[in-house]
Amino acid sequence: MSSTVHIAVPSPLRQLFDYLSEKEHSFWQPGMRVKVNFAGRDCIGIVISASPAETGTTRKLKKIEAIIDETALIPEEIMQTVLWVSRYYHHPLGEAFQTALPKQIRNGIGAELNLEPWWYKTDISPEKKLGKKQQACLSLLEDYPEGISQSALRAFLGNVSSTLKALEQQQLIYQKQQVKLPLSRNELTFPMTLNEEQQQVVDSVWQEREQFKTFLLQGITGSGKTEVYIELTERMLQAGKQVLILIPEIGLTGQFVERFQKRLDARIVILNSAVSDSERKQGWLLAKAGLADVIIGTRSAVFTPLPKPGLVIIDEEHDSSYKQQDGLRYHARHVALVRAQKMAIPVLMGSATPSLDSLYQVQQNRFQLLQLSQRAGGARLPSVHLVDSQAAHPDHGISEQLLKRMQTHLKAGNQVILFINRRGYAPVLMCHECGWQAKCRDCDARMVVHRQRQILFCHHCGLIQRLPENCPDCEHKQLKSYGAGTEKIDEHLQQLFPDFPVIRVDRDTTQRVNAFNDIVSEVRQGQARILVGTQMLAKGHDFHDVTLVGVLDTDQGLYSADFRATENLAQMITQVTGRAGRGEKAGEVLIQTEQTQHPFWRSLISEGYASAAQRLLSERIEMGMPPVSNWAVIRAEAKDRSLAMDFLHQVSEILHHTEQQEVMILGPVPTIMEKKGGRYRAQLLLTCESRKPLHQLLDCYTDSISRHKLARKCRWSIDIDPMDLI
């Protein structure tokens, strides 16, 4: 008997689509993949459910073109998670699956695990004298009676293909095809002895290992949070459990994974965008099969299957990169908590600078606060001083006081970090004759000068133009650049300190695969003495010879229109200052600001992040802003300036159809940067003290909004728990 199969397809339409199958409805399982024709194109859909075909409907429905999986590929728990994500973030289900699944899985490629040869030694003795490499292979195989993979043999001995072939022909060894597993380290290091605070944290989490509980670990920079993660992971592995670890940046993956590999004899899978599509599929399938012990990845790794779940760890939980800013605008921290609750396992979130959202949950007794108040190994926190940036040099923005301290630390054989959160050469290029400025034609923003590449570059939409020699308006030849970015600072430091190697760390210098890991290696080997970089340098790096950190141009965070700007500034400053003095040497931090008397600086420097964060949280609570209230933003953008605003006015009218008092609807208004990428943007803010009425209102009217005639003429989206309003 035929059946009707209800399928989620990759489409912006917020509904399932029915297809006809000759298979009985009992054959179909949620999580199977099928190939279907949708809107004239072939695509891969995910089966949600099936029912017996009703008489008279079979002629109207398209048939399923191919069945890719004979059984459900996507586990039930992941299916339920994606369904929840689609509902909570009010996003089309088909597109939610596109975000949650690795590319090769969602594109319909076979879901078989990749295999490789595993080699075993036979009982036959060699009849003739063997070559040096052949003997090395046999000796190694004797140490591994259970077999060893060809990848591991290559890691030990280099290229051994011809050697293995020769030994196989002599029947001294034989091979079997087995699942390709991640390589373990050849040599493990001894575990570090935890201090009393670290041990208390480990014990607190371990006691709750059989149930869902959320722990917020607030540990000062350099306090040994990673050692806590490793100790808990080791215990979970001994109990036969899997551990999922989320980290915010691809750049942190290399050294983070290395520390785990050095300590744990475990199969560690890495999932991030730097890994090939084939490796991501293999990692996902290994985790699903329970063959991956530890999964370390960035935001999207939160959707990895865990048949033997034990613990979820979220490092640098405050980091905004856990929130996706386009498409499915999910927050990985929130998704991880929902998954952990369903799986009844604990979550450990760590940061030196916890988000105000998490600190509020501690206040509400939903999270348990754990603390590490001392640096591991006896290292001391750096001394922090403010420097008036009005006395800074006009060309490069570095004050004389900072330059003198740099000279002192460099002569002592130490390393220095200069932090400026602006890449490029200069943010402004202008003509003094006519007042022309280099502005992006597609954005309400200035073009940034990148002098090495001789271009003007818009950091918002990616527009690139050649760097002009003359003013485009008046043909004047003397164009001047103002302000400083990492490129200009780098150039001037090479002139000021010719005897000390300078390395720049920003998105421009780390685009090549493994470029960031290569830079970290150079720094650790002492080849780089001065590091200039953006916030990529501020997160989690452990450079023991860095004794001075200089922070440039910090004032913009004090006066931003973004309601989270001051929180972000406090976190960034605390993180970047934490790079100094992490070893045996004392550290020093100089912060350049024009607002040396600002209360923010006095609070942060004299009282520390914890006190400053509590003060900021009290202000948020008093103003009724997140996290005490719940926000949703409906955004629209169109090439016609009035279209986005007209659409959101219509949306506002639709939402006002219900006579409700709980959800406040504000706007619409143009965004602060109205034009971006050639489109004009506007937004409508919905705010409510509790989540339920907000979601009920959106549930009630999202379909009506989708069907509105203006919805087809502009791009629009719903952003639940937005990170900013800019």
C-alpha cells in the first residue's frame, strides 16, 4: 500500500511537503534522507513522518525520486533538537537541518564510514634478511598484536606503502579494511597535579554526573580551566562516556586539541570549518557510532550525535561567536543546554569573563557558580595602568610611555603584545582640498585602507576598490589617511624596533590553512618578539614569555549604541590583559584611553571584572533589558529604501491584531547602519518580561507575515535573543 511521506526540504517556506511513495508508511522512519524534486530542482529532504496515502490524493503528489537511507540516519535525539531549534528560533525546518548537518550528509552522499587498511603480523618468519624499514615495520607490528592502521604506521615511520606491499608479498603481514579512526598521540605526558580550587571544581561537577545541572566556572585568566576540562574528560572516558567540547574560534582549536592529545589516550574528533567536508562527515559518523570519545568543535558541533553522552563543556562561554548572525540565528550555548537537559548530563561553562546572561542565571539559582581565583603554577596577575592617549604619536597612535616600556621588556628578552581591534592600515582616507572621503558605495560606512594590497576594502560588505592616487572628485594628488589599524602599527613598529621581529595577527594574515597555528608556533619558539593583533590574540592563548600588553584605541566601546558594548569591552580588556605574565615572569599592562577618569575604568581596574559585571548587570535589571527581559527582532532589508520600512509597518499592524498587553512592540526604525551591501535595513523590536507570550505571538502570526505580498519583495528574518541592534 502506498504512503504519503511528510518531508522537510531546504526552503524558506515554513512547512513540510508531502510526497508519494510506493512503500508502506511503516517502512518510513524519521531521520531518513530522500531525493525529491522541489520547485523544479532536485534536492535532499529529511523524512519527518509518514501516513497511509488517502484515496484521491495520489495523483496530485509528486513521487519520491530516490531513497538514500534504508534506515534512519539522523538519531532521534538530534531530530528532536532540530525540531526544537526550528520552533524556538522561528526558522524553516528544512533550513534548520541544513545548518545542523555536515555538508556531505545534507547533500545526500553515502553515510558509510571511511575505511583504511589495518595491518597485522603473521606467524611466518622471514626467510631472507630484511631491509631496515621492513624490519622497523615488523617490530612495530609486534608491539600491536591487535593491529595498527596504515595512518598510524605512516605517522611512526613515514611513507611505508612500498614496504608494506613487499612484506605482504612475503606473507609476513596481512591487511584488513577497518574504520578509519583519528590518530592518538605516540607519547602521553603525565597529568598535572590540580590545586585545591581546581580539585573542588572537578569534584563538584563529578558528583552531579548522572543528572542535568549547569555549572558556570569563573576562573581568572591563567587559572587552569583547561586542566579542569581535561581531568573531567578523563574521568568521563574511564566511565565509557563521550564528551562534547565547544570552543569559540577556529584559531583556538590547534593548541586546545594538542593539550588534550598530550594527556588523553582517546579518539579525538575535530569539527570546524577548517576541516574538509569529508573529514567532517567522518567525524560526525564516528561520533554517531560511538567511536569518537571526545568531540571538539566550534558552534555547529553542538549538533553532533552523542549515543554515550557524559558531559558538555563550553569554553569561553561569553563569546559572541557562539551566536550565528545569519540564516538560522541559533545560540550554541542555549542549544547545548537544551540537549544536555534531554540527555540528563551536566554542562560546564567556563570563562574568565562570564556573560551577564549567565551571571543572571546564577542569581536566579539556575546555574551553580564555581570559581578559580588564583593563577595556576603560582603566576601572578599583571599590574594594569591607564595611559592618556591624547599624548600618543599622531602617526601610529602609540604613546611615548608605552614605547619606553616596550623597549625595557624587549631588552630583557621578553615578548610584547600590542592589541588594537581594527585591521587594515587606516580607517579613513580623505582629500583636504575638497573634503572627499573614501566611502563604500553599498554601505553607510567608510572604506578601510589596506596599503600592502593597495586597495580600499569595506569590512561590512566586502567591496574592494583600487587605492586611488588622486582624489576622484578634484584630482588633488595628496590624499591623507587617518587613524591606525594593525597594518600601520606593524609598519611603524618595524621602523621603531628594527632589531626585534614583529608579527601581525589578524584576519588578513591568517587566511591560509594552518597559518594561525604556524604563528602560534613561532611565538612559542621566541621567533616573534612583538605581536600586533586584533581580538584573535585576546582569547585563550598561553604565551609564557609575554610580559607586556599594550591596548590601543579602546574608547569606542564606552560610547557605542550597542547595549552590550560596555560588557563586551570589559570582557575584551580582561581577556587581552590576561595574556601578560602567565609564566614565571611578572606581567604589565598599559591601556591607552582618552577617558582616564571614566568610572568604567576605575571599576574594572581597581575592583576586577566580577565587580564591574555585577554593576553592569544591576544597570540592565534596572532598565529592564536582557537578560531580565526577552527580546526578538524582526529584520527586513530591500534595495528600495522604503520597502523594508513599509513591510515592517505591515508586520506591526498584523501583530497588533491581538489585544495583548504583555509584549511591547517598538518601531519599526531604520538600523543604525541603514545601508549595507546595497540594501536598506530596518527592524522591529518585540520585548516581553517572559518568553512564553513573546513566542505565542510569533507562533500565531509568522505564517500571516510569510504570506504577506511585501514579504516576497524583501529579505526578512526573526532573531530571537539578539546579540545587538546594530
